[in-house]
Amino acid sequence: MQKKPYSDRRFLFVYLNTGNGHIAQARVLKEAIAEYAPEVHVELQSGFTQKQHIGHRILETTYGIACNYLHGAWPIIYGLGEYPFFQKMVRFHMKVQTISHFKKLLREHNITDVVSFHFALSPSMKDAIRSVNKKINLTVIVTDPFTGPEAWFYNRKLDYIVSSEDFRRFGIQAGVREKDIRVMPFLLNKKYRAPVSKDEMLSLRQQYGFPQDKRLVLLAGGGEGLPGTLKIINQCIIHKADFSIAVVCGRNKALQKSLKLLAKANSRLDLHVFGFVDFMDSLIKMSDLVVSKAGASTVMEIVSLRKPVIINTYIHGQELGNMRFVVQNGAGFFIRHSADIFRKINQIFSSEKSYQACLSRAQGLSIDTDVSKIVKYLLEK
């Protein structure tokens, strides 16, 4: 059957900078639409304008500080978010900050379809659509795959896309009608959708200057680096690790500087230190094992590439399901302490048989990465 033209469709994707996952998934979907129906226009916009410093500071900056630096504060914020009164307060604040911005975007770009990638934006967008044109389609893509705040489902009668049966059941329990919530693939960049062969791994190691005759462990934890990295590296120094180590520090300049000093002082340790990189997919592909936080996109990227993973921390509530998904499916481990992490790495690498057993469990877990299913669903609305 011939595909019908979609030149009359104009999409608006809205997100907030509370973690990289929201905009990352929006970009993946935009790219997938461009591949499937290049005639479709997609506008990608933050929920806040550049002039809205109050909204940025209260929501985006506070979130970043609580998650990355004040870990004890996040469970309090997360717990408050489960109360309807707090949700109403957030909705009121967001409406003041965003609704006029949304109305302007809908009119200026002649939008026919809106996709919200953040629960704090969906209620305001619904009000804006009601004011501008009730025929505009509104879809909410839940970017947390397994667990997340009930605030995602503040409006019970929106059209929701989730990426697991667990979250679908959670949404229904929160009051969403079964017909309004469906499970579809997690929005994963195509660079992470296909595992690599052994030859491809070795080729990548040669390309980036890693030894081909050693096991390689990757430590990565998002924009701020992996918490506990220095302690893990110190364990590697103390116990004279015989495997290669790659560390991605992101914007954490202090961590990057400290690691480079350690690398110089301990020349026998095969340590490779990076800041921000645009080849994270290659680093995962060439690694034998990854140590990471439990961020949704990171976990799904590692799992999709069939790499064993050790998770050493997760954000209270929001990332709990990501950690459980890895552990319960045998794709990896949850270990908090650096000494225990080093012992587990050594145990896994102790023999070829031991590593292959670990690798086999990781390779036994497959996830649906066909994002075209979401594209087709949205275009047929």
C-alpha cells in the first residue's frame, strides 16, 4: 500500500532541560519522522523562552542541583510531587510561565500536532490548545521507561505513550483510561540500536587508541560524570588493575583534572580520560563492561548494545525501575561501594568462562528499538 503524503502535518515538540533524556528522545523522534516522512515539519522548542529566568531557575536549575549535588534533597522533592496539592502548585506556576509562549508557537507555526516530553508542560499545553484550536492533537511521551512520578498522569484524559507494561499499569492505576495509554518502543538513537561484532570492537579500539589485548571498562554517568569515579579509580590503582579504563567526565572539569593527574602519577594504569564526547556510542561498543548511573537513556543504550553493566547509583524513585530492569533481567548488577565494584569487575574478568557467562546474560536481553512504530502512530492520528 502506498504511503500517503503528510505535507499538511506540522508538529511541535516541547521539552524542559531537567536532565538530558527529554530533549534526547525528542531529537530521536524528530529524526525518525524526517526519515519516514521528510515532508513533515517538526518544531523543537523548550517550554521556557530565553527571557523566562524564573521558570528556568525554579524548575530546571533546582532539578539539576538536587539530582547531581544535593542527593538528600531529591527524595523530598520527589515525595512532594506525589501530592495533588503540590502538583496543582506546579501546574499554576507553569501555566503562568508557559501558556502565552505555547499559544504563540501554535499560531506562528500553524501546528497540527503537539508532543509533550515533560509532565510539567502537558497541562499548560492542553489549555493552550483549547484556546487556539481544539483540533490539534496532543500526545504525551513518558520519558521514564519503568518508574517515575505520578505527575506524568496529572491530566487523566490525554493520549499517553509509555515504553513498558509496568508504567502502563501505573498510569491506569493513576486514573488514565486503558484506551488512552499504549506501550511503544523507547526512543533510542539509531547509533545504539544494533550491537557490534568482535571485529568491529577491535577496529574501534584501534581507531581511538585503546589496547586490543586487554579488557576495557567504561565509567560514564552523564553530564556531571559518574559519582564515585575517583574512589573506583583509586581501587584500580591500589589493586594494580590489569584492564584498560575509559572515563567520561562530561562537564565535571575538576574530576577530569584529578583523573589526568592520577593517570600521570600511575603510568602502569591504562587510564583514558575524556570530557564531553560525541562518540559515546563508540565507547560503549568497544567496552567489555560499563559502570554507570541508572539514567533512562544511558541504561537503554547499554542494554541495547548488549553490554554488561554495573549500576552504582540511581535517582530516588525516578530511576529505581531502570536499575531493577537491569538486575532482574540478568543484564548487570547494582553495587554501591567502590571496593565492591572493583571486586565484581575482577570476578567477571577472572577467566574467559566467567566473562562469557556474564556477557551471555546481557546478550539474552533484547528490547524493541523500532521507533518507526511511534512515527506511524502519530501520523495516523
